[in-house]
Amino acid sequence: MCPLIEQYQLFVMDRDEVVKEIDVFLTKSLQEKLWLMQYPVRPVECSYEDEQFITTKVKPQQKKVSIEVALDTTSNSYLSSKGEHLAMSVDGPVPKGPPTYASGKLDRIELTSLEGMPKCDRYAIASVANGQLHLTPLSAIIQMRPDLGFLDKAEESSKLRAQLLELDEESSQDEEEKKMEPITKKYEKQETAEQKSRRMQSYGYMRLELDKEDWRKCTYHKTREELSARLRRRLLADSNESVDSYCTPTDYLDLLIPKSTADIGDEPDKPSNTLSSAQLKTMSLNDQVKNIVTNAKVIKWTQLIDLLDDEVDHSLVIKVLQQVAVLVQGCWVVKSDILYPKDSFSAHSASPADVISRARDYMLWKFTQTRSLIRKEVSSVVKIPPDELKEMLSHIARPRVKQGWVFNLEYDFDFVNRNKDVVQRQQMMWDAKYQQLCKHFKLTKDGKPIEMSKSRRRRNSSKSKSRSDMSDTDGEKTPTLEQTKPAFAFPNDAHIKSSPTESIVKNEGSDTDTLVRELSTLLRDKLLVNSVLNMSDMRHMYQTKLAQCPPGHVLATGVSDTVLEKAILTCGAVKVHYMKPPGSTSTFYLLADTDDGLAPARKIFISLMQQSSRLRSNALKQELERCNIAIAEETVKHILKGYCVFRAGVWHLKGSIDN
């Protein structure tokens, strides 16, 4: 300690007089049983001393308390109509079983405890008696608050009554008895040790383990009762024996108030990406670079040097940097195996680390080739959950309209020009990495899946064959692309003819076919999920897709309702006209061709919907029996729910009426 500080402390101690000395005693008779109960939402002047306690329960291991307090229903502050309404909402007009509120009113409220402070071993209750201070350590500090669980019960009861009413309406339309169905056995899947460990660490499993502890009923004794007074006397030490001290006063204070772990644990948690300069100075250069790059995800060379010491060796920083990051567009991006260590799992989708790391490496390689990329193109190759891919992209790129995801930082030409040897080594690393990615994802040299390239080659070969047949028939010789190759590349679907007018017509037809194929792929995926689409749905999907497409995409040429209808019919949909009550007509497109073995039943359902705007389940069953198609009743309902919504005993197409 500094001598000036010691002199100041001695000076203050000389001036500060001791008024009185009080003996301090520590009693442990109630150390494991003493809880401090706080009432944060109850005014100080309104205690529970005069209230009536109906039941009291406790869970000792979890340190939970539940107290039911009676409400004064005759008070001027109590609204009887509201209390009766809440009681009826919970129990229903005709209670099934014993009612929750036998009086027909909300006549009691429950107080439940919340853990006020996780660590209370540094707190004690102090009692002063006969000029002595007696301390008793606390075992728990809890806060009692009103539990409004009866509102949840009222909401569940109303939902249950609505569901039962709807089921009664639906069952009233079914005249036939339910057929017997076979019972299938289901065996529990054998889980591995890793799956079991992950399940035991989940919130649901921990919640289930906590719920296994039973409530213990106990009796509430008020302050004026004899038992309460007898227990309060145990807060005073019985013995006046002195305790020998083996440490100095300063050490004794350190024991009472620890300075290290306890104080740090009580501080609020900082964000995971927060790193102070004071913490950086205590680390080695390797740890400094690793922490900075990991938190930043992508950083320029000049930004990194600004965060390090001024006297740091730049060549040593580059050497360390190449161990934890890769070079992308002149900037440094943290390596995938640093973010996703081996044998770990993703926090979003619980996917293995090697799958996510390999997908991120492919995404980074794409950014070495271009400034922006389309998320759907990357997803078609890496095949990971969309949320996981979006999370990875958001770390190093930002979305832009009609551009896709653009790299966050500008190209760092300054670093690339000054460190060509580093750039060359990184390029060799990326070439080797891309060879591994090609083998795993089965990619071509231009980074596209092999299946897509094969299909395009087949289309091009068939078109070239048809052109050669036409030229032989007409006696005209069509020049090949190699013979007439200009300074730019022609589209794959372009036909080169001697007549300019004929070439324009061919190109327009080819563009329309390409447009229909693009729309069919988009609409087919949505149709498999919804089973029913209308023109406004398809328009919305087209506008959303168009916003994700790059400039010059085939969808940007404009799409009419006729093209949309042609695309949806190409997907295997059937057109149905729906007659609305005022006399207007809406057009819907229904999925007909499926691979679930129910296509004949679906076609019968669609034919019935083409005849009438609404349908009853009995009508569909009778038509299926007439056509000798035997399927279970549950399967019939499954078909109906896929296409329709049930309202007032009738099935309506989805989107035809307001929900």
C-alpha cells in the first residue's frame, strides 16, 4: 500500500471516535431453515397479518412456496359481477367434476414464489437484544407475487368448449358409424449416448425433473402466535462464549466480503462479442488476433492493426492471422472450424459442426469469385436449414434488392498489392479447398451441381439435333456457335438463323418456355404444401421471387396472368371456378397429381368441387363408394383438410371465405 494512503487512514482513524462497542454473535440454529420472504407488489402498510390463509405448500429442494389467500368478497373494492364472470370462465356454465370456485365467485388468490437471489450465502438476519448483535445466515430469499394462472385456465376452457362445439357440428353431418381401424404398435427408438446426453440437457427434461418434486402441505403461523415467538427466540445465540480470532481485521473483512469470484458473478453478463482493450492487453498476440477476428467475423487489415499495439510486428501478425482466418476479397474472415469446433453442434438447427463448416467454406469460396450471391443457389448445393444459412450470411454480407447478398466490406486493394505472396498462398489454399468441396458436393468447375449441368447439356444436345434436322430438310446450312462466335456469349436457348425475323420469333418462344419452367418450379413447391392456390397467391410469390433475382433474370421480363396459369397447370394443377354468394366467380388451382396413392380420390373431390362451391363429407364418401374406391374415414378427412376449411357443417376451399 502507498505510504501516503496509510498516513491518510491513520489520520482519519485518529479523528473518528469510537462511540460504542457491540458484541457480535453468530447463531446457526436456523441456518438451513431460515428463508426471507419479500412482497415487492404489496405496500408496506398493507400486511397479510389479518388475512385468512386457506392452504400453504412448499417444495424444499427448489425453495418454492405457494399460499392461497382468501379474498374479502364483501369489501367495497370487490366487484361481484367480475368475480362471478371469472369463476364461470374457469369452471364453465356446468362444471364437470368438483368446481375450482365452489362459491361461484373468485374468492381466493394464490401467491407463488420466485427466486429473489440465487446466491444468498453472504446475507444474514440481524437481531439486536441486550446491547448485542446476533446474526443468523439465510438459506433462501424468495419473492411472493400473485399467480394469475386462473386466466390461463379460463382461456383453455373457452378454447376447449369451442373445439367441442365444432366437433359436434362436424359429427352431426356424419350419418355412418365409424369403421374399425387396425391398431399398429409403435416401438421406442433406441437413442445413442450422445442423443441421451443432449436430451437430458434440454429445458423440457430439466423442467420434467423439477416437476417430479411433490408439494408438501404445511401450516402458516402468524406473527402473534406462540410458535412464531418461540422460533424468533432461536435467532438469539444461547452461548456467550468468545471465539478466538486467528486473522487480522483486514483478512477478516476479506473473508466476510470476498473480492474475486463472488463479485464478478453478480455483475450482469456482457454481450458475447464485447471485448475491452484492457482484456486484450492481458492476452498473447495469438489470443488477441483470434478473439478480434472471431468477434468481428470479417475485418480489414488496417482495422485489425488499429486494435493491436503500435509496436507489434506486422509480419508476425500476418503469420498468426493465417492460422485463424482466410482471405476473401482482400479482407480476413474467421475460419469455419474456429466458429464450429469439431464434435460440436449448431445452436440453430443442431446440425453437426462438419456439415455447417463445409457449407460455410463453400459460401466463402463463392465470395472469392463474386461480390454478391443468391441464397437459394447456395442452399441448393449445401442443403442446410435456411435459417442456418441466413445466419452465416448475415455475419459477412448484407442483403440488397435485386442483388442478393453483397459482401460487407469493400475490396481491400491496398493489402492485396502490398502482400502478393500472402495472396498467392491463400489462392493455393482456396484451390485445394475447392477440390475437396467439388468431391463432396459433386460440383463442376464453374461451381454448379453436376445434375444441373447434365440436364442443361441434354437440353442443348436435343436442340442442336433438331436444328440439324431442320437444316437438312430445308437445304440450308446453319452456322455453329464456334463459327459465328462474337465478343460476348450467346444464351444457351438462342437459335441462329439466316432470317432475322425468324430468329426473333424463336428467341421469344424460347424465353417463354424458360419463364414457364422457372415459374413451374416455384409454384410446384408451394402447391405441394398448400394444395390450393389462387391468382393473388401466385402474384405474391412471383413478386417475392423477383425481389431476390439478380438484374437481367428471366423473371424480370414481366409475367402475365396467362403465363402464371400456364405454369400452374404444367405443375399438375386443376382449374376450379368457385361461385361466391353475390354471384361473382373466383378461380382456384387445386393439386391433383400426388405420389401418396390418393390421386384417384383427389380427382373425385376436385370433380365434385367443380360442380358445387361447397361440399359435405357424406357426399364425398358416397361418390368414392360409387367409384369403388375404399379408403378410411380419417383419410377422407385428411383430403378435405388439405384443400378446405370447415365452417357451419360445410367444407369450403381455402381462401374462398374469411377465416
